[in-house]
Amino acid sequence: MKTGLLFGSFNPVHVGHTIVAGYCSQFTDLQEVWLVPSPHNPLKPSGSLLPEEKRLALLRAAVERQQLPLKVCDVEFSLPRPSYTIHTLRALQGLHPRAQLVVIMGADSLAAIELWREWQTLLRDFEVYVYPRTGYNAEELCAKYRAKFIPAPLVEISSTFIRQAVKDGKNVNAFLPFTGGF
């Protein structure tokens, strides 16, 4: 089975995440998409994160509402921290040896791929699907790193935007794929 993996802090999960995951599940050759929350991304400060169990619960609530071949994969919660994508991929290969794993990432992440642990191994051993992000030439980056460009909708929403809006007292329900606040 060809399985896409959308990694993230999901701090919090928002409609941009579910739009990309839904697009990949319906408009690419992936049979399913797993959203993989990271308890601690080594490239982000951990102090700014919502509690990991809260992020996991919100992500599960968001995925349940989609009625798409999406699932939440919490494998990183049982792996050493911080979470390195290559370690997670190896763990998932061991757990699901028949799955053909595909990494889904935004062009902004691909632009920073050389900061990732064992990035050359990741690009050599796994297919990578890249969606557009403002300020990045996704197709050019895909050519450079031999990744596959997927023309998912460009969504100008970020978890940072959501968190700031909440601090400013704004109602962000329209941006959240679940009911209730976080």
C-alpha cells in the first residue's frame, strides 16, 4: 500500500493541514495518508508547544471528521526525542514492511532539507511529495532534490497565525477542523 506521511507539530492542527492531507488522499496515487504528530521537532523550540497529548487529541478529532482515508500515526510518541524523520521512517518500515512510505512536505520544508538529520538518505530511500508554499519555487526545489511536485491548493494559514489570533482574542473556529477551542 502506498502511504503518504504528513509530519508536523500540529500546534494546533488547522484546515491547511487537512486540506493538504485530503488533497493527497484524493488527487495523488496515495491509497492513504497518515498525519504524524511530532512531540518535539528538533528544529522548533519545544517551549512553544501545546501539551503533546492535547495536540494528539485535537489531531484525532480533526481526522475523524474528514471521512477520508486519513489516520493519525502516533509512532513518534514512543520513539526517542527529539524526533528525527529518518528515525521515524525506519521505525515505520519495521512496523509496516509492506507499506510504500512517501513523505509529504511543503516547499518550505524541502528548502531546509539539508538541516535535517540524514537528509540524503531520506531523499535516496523514500519518495517525497512536495506541495506549494508562498515564497518558494516548489517545482525548482523538486527538480533540485528529485522530489515530486503535487499541485495541492496553496493555503495561507499557519499554526503560528492561529496561536497569535487566539492571544489577540479572535475567534478562529473557521480555521479549525474540529469543534471547540484548544
